[in-house]
Amino acid sequence: MRLRRTMDKAARELETVERTLRTTESGEFPAQVFEEAAEHLLAVAEFIDEQAERLQAKILEAGGLDPERLGRNDGE
């Protein structure tokens, strides 16, 4: 969870830097570089979420609980 919050903070910081540089650099702003960086951060965040879900399912199974059954109650 801490790592996910750190990634969220990194994404917010990147957006702040992007806005600032976009304003100050105008036409010279490397938009593509910032888009790629944001995509990399998103990929890492998705990886973190996938691993968290995988580990949670493993823990539930080890405790004798069915992760699929519990997952259905989240959205209802």
C-alpha cells in the first residue's frame, strides 16, 4: 500500500512539473517525454495493483477463504 501511495504521489509531482514547464517553456516543452514518463508510472502502478490482488488472494486461500466469493461482495 505504501508503494502504491508513493506511485500516486510521483504521478502528481510529474503533473505539477509538467504544468510548470509547459507554462515556462511554451513551444520547447518536451511533451512526448512527459507522456512516456506518465505511461511508465501508470504501468508500475498497474503492476503494484496486480501483485497486491495476487498476494491478497493467496493469503485468503491460505486461510481457507475463497477470494472469488469475497470479491463479488465488493461491488454490491
